[in-house]
Amino acid sequence: MGTRIYLYPGWLRFWHAINALMCLVLIVSGLSMQYTDFERYILDFQLAVQLHNIAGVILSFNYFIFLFGNLFTPNGRQYFLFRRGVLKNLFTQLHYYTLGIFRKEATPFPITTENKFNPIQRTAYVLVGYVATIIVIVTGWAYLFPEIVPNTIGNVSGLLINDLIHISMGYFISIFLIIHIYFITIGNSKMKNFKSMVTGWHE
Amino acid sequence: MKTLINLSLLSLVVALLCSANIPTNDEMAVGQPSEEVIEANNLCFSCHGQKLFTYYNPELDREIKDNMCDEKIVNEEKFYLSNHRTFQCIGCHSADYESFPHPGELRFEQQYACNDCHGYDDDWAHFKFDEIEEEFMKSVHSTNHDEAFTCWMCHDPHEYHITYRNEENLLNTIAYDNGICLTCHADVNRYQLLTDKEKPNVDLQHSWLPNQQLHFTKVRCIECHAELNDNVLVAHNIRPKEEAVKKCVECHSSDSRLMASLYSHTVKTERWSGGFINGEMVTQGFVIGANRNKYLNQGSLYIFLGTLAIILIHSILRAIYIKK
Ligand code: HEM
């Protein structure tokens, strides 16, 4: 059945595993800090702060693997967002997800070595990988060293703005994660994509 | 043109500051020191105002230059900004200090206590001096040190000026109030005036607190160390260290104790809160756990539920249409 193609090189799988784990820790500890009224049901505040700091630092350094990996290997090209007909392709893919898939049409953008993402995937990965993550890392480090945040930006406290951005981006990534995990279950078998991300091989 | 306006505004401000560099919004509206007071105090400041002073020694028949030890120097500028700026020195000290050398028996001079003037007096009733004194009597400082620890130890007679009640910028208040505690807790010499114990290092003692420097600029020591008391504006009952607030959620939660202490003053005045829980705090920063935004909260919940709903519908449709 089908051909096997190697899609996920080792460094990518390593980055991804650490990243996914840290994201989960960050989400759980972040929620515990934000919703302390439910402290009893999630993590103790002080523990949450410590976990969040540690996981945030690990995730930040880990991010360089993603950054340099994509900078210096061909994998980076998968993330070139602005190709010919982006919008049209996005709608084609959307059409597939909302209708085509139920009519058992063939996927409009089959996976190839040159093109492992469909347009929606690509957009989501660029937004999360290159925008949200960077923002969340920068504002996170600003939290760790609040001295570097300007006291006021305009009329508003600098830390307030920093915090709101941080929390909003964290929230955005959490929503991404839910959809991300759902989408990787779409396939011939539910566990197939998970397996690829472990072995690197797509069947 | 713009710079011209800026310059003239600046000079106006400078002129105003020079003519009246004294806080003007005291509730008791303590006035400005009169010429007479300044005149009288100049004698004392001629020696106590700075490091170097001179006096005439009749035995040697010449002027002697000498150094004033730091503890006996009274900062003139700060004195005329302080609560008691309209006072003559000899309003609190004996008039015998006008002679030099100061008579030896003045060493045993009795000092006034705050409530000798402020206690049981309607003019000062809204400050609740009596209740503050009761609170202070129950505090560690008072119970451990009895007479030696007076109100003056925190309220420097020559410099203290009321801050929290009038100051617009909360960060200034916090810095000022914490500075008071640190005059001892960061200065062994002053600390050991009261006890022979070794002074604990405040930074080390609070190393369990992450972002310690941020905390110390955003909350006062008394937020954690004083028992809450709604009756007085500034809680004075400093508790033993075992009773200090250590649980983060006392502040980092929607019923944050900061609302009853640091923000108790502003809470009563209505302010824009933009849907934030404990919105008053947001003017200073964002206290995780304590400042949640109603609108963002609701919005994020709906997006979350919406996402789940779409995923649910999608997977049901998949189950129906795509049977293996
Ligand atoms: C919020 C944390 C996460 C982020 C930011 C993230 C991001 C990404 C990115 C950028 C890719 C594409 C990598 C590439 O091929 O260049 C990817 C792929 C993948 N991720 Fe995640 N991920 C996260 C969490 C997770 C979790 C928790 C799981 C599993 C439970 C998971 C499973 C997968 C799988 C199976 C793939 C390969 C399928 C595909 O290419 O679409 N991810 N992820």
C-alpha cells in the first residue's frame, strides 16, 4: 500500500516532542495561575509558577532548534506562506474539510516531500510557529525580568499590556493545539499521523 | 514654536515648584512655615543642617570648626516638606537648646509622643490616632520592645510626611512606606538600637518569593506583615513572622487581600475598570490570578466551546459519511 516518504527529520521530531510536552505543562500551569480560585482542583500557585518558569525557559531554548533547523535545512521551505494562489488554495482546502471529505473526494493537496502541508495547515503552522510562539516567548521573558518592561506605555501600565499579550497568545496556542490534535486524527487511521511524528516516515 | 511653549511651560512649573515645593493637598491643609519659624530654626540649622559647623570657644578665644555626626543632622529641605514643617525646633525640643554647648541634662529630655498632641482630639479624629496606637501596642515591635520602640521610629519627626492618603502615584507610596521599614531592616546600626539579635537579611528571608524586586515595588511590606483593619487607613499591627502572608493566592486571586489593604483607599472612589475583576489594580499593573477580564474571559470561553462544537460536529459527520 502506498509509498513511504520521510517527512520529519530527527531534529524536527526532537523539537516537536519537547515543544508539545512543554506546551502542555505551560497550559496547565498557566491556567492554574490564572484561575487560582480553583486552585484545589489544579496546581498549587507556587508550584504552578515554578513549573511555568522552567517549562517556559526550556521551550524558549528548544525553539532555536525549530528556528535554525528551518533556516538551514530544506524543511524551512515548507513554511513559505505566500505562494501563488494562497487564498484560492486556502478555500479549496476549506471546501475539502467542510464538504469534500464527506463526499470521499480525494484530498486536493496530497502529501509530497516538497509539499507536506496543505494550505490551511501551513497557515496555521506559520502563525503558531513564527508569530504566536515568538510573541509568547518574548513576553514570557519580559515577565521573568519585569525591570525591562516600561512602566507605562501611553497611559497604561506596561506590565498590564505585556501580560495581556502573553495570556492572549497562550490562549491562541491552546486553541491551535486542540484543532491540531483533532486534525492529525483525520486520516486513514487515527494513530497514523502520530506514528509518523515518532518515526519520521509517512505512509 | 512647540519648544517655545514647552520651555515656557517648564519654567512655569519650575517657578511654581520653587515658590511652593510643598505638598498642598493635606486634608488638614497644614500651612507653610512662617518667616518667624524659619528665622528661629535657622539658628539650629546653622549647626544641624549640614556636616560642618563652627562655634566660638571662649577658652581658646577662637572659632572652632567641627563635624556634626550624621545621626544628628536634620535635612532642612525634607524638614520643610514634612508634616511638622510649621514647627519651631523648640516647639518639640527644649528652648534650652538655644545655648551651646547644649546643657548636659537635656540628654534626658522627655520627648513628646504623637498622641500628646493628636490623641482624643476632634481635629485629627479622621486619622484614628487612638485606634492606630492600640494596634501598634499589639504589634511585634511594641510587644518586644516596649517603651523603646515609639511611633517616631517609623515616623521620623523631622522628615515624615503623610503619603498614602494624598499621593496619586501608588508606586511612590509603596517606595516611601517600604523605605520606612528598611531604615531598620536594611540598617544594622539602627536595628541594633533596639535589640542585640542579629539582623536577618530581608532579601534572603524573602527568597521564596519569585520576582522579589517586582513584589517589593508593587506591594508594601505591611501588605504581608500587618493584620488587616478596615477602620484605619494604614494597618499598624505588625504580626510575628509566623503570621506573615506566605500563600500566594491571598493576593493572586479574585478576592485578593490587596483590595482590603493597598487598594482600600482607591477602591471607594469609582474608576474605570474595563471589565476587569479588581479593576483598581489594573491601573498599576496586572496581578495574575487577581485581574481577570470579564469580557476576555467570556469571549475566550465562547471561542473554546465553539471550537469544541465544530470538532464534535465534524467528527460525527465523519463517522456517518466515511465508514470504512
Ligand atoms: C502547542 C504545542 C504544539 C505545537 C506548537 C505544534 C506544532 C507543530 C508543527 C509546527 C508541526 C509541523 C512540523 C513540521 O513538519 O515541520 C506539527 C506537526 C505534528 N504535531 Fe504538533 N504541535 C504541538 C503539539 C502537539 C501535540 C500535543 C501533539 C500530539 C499529541 C502533536 C502532534 C503532531 C503530529 C502527529 C504532527 C505531524 C502531522 C502534521 O504534519 O500535521 N503536536 N506540530
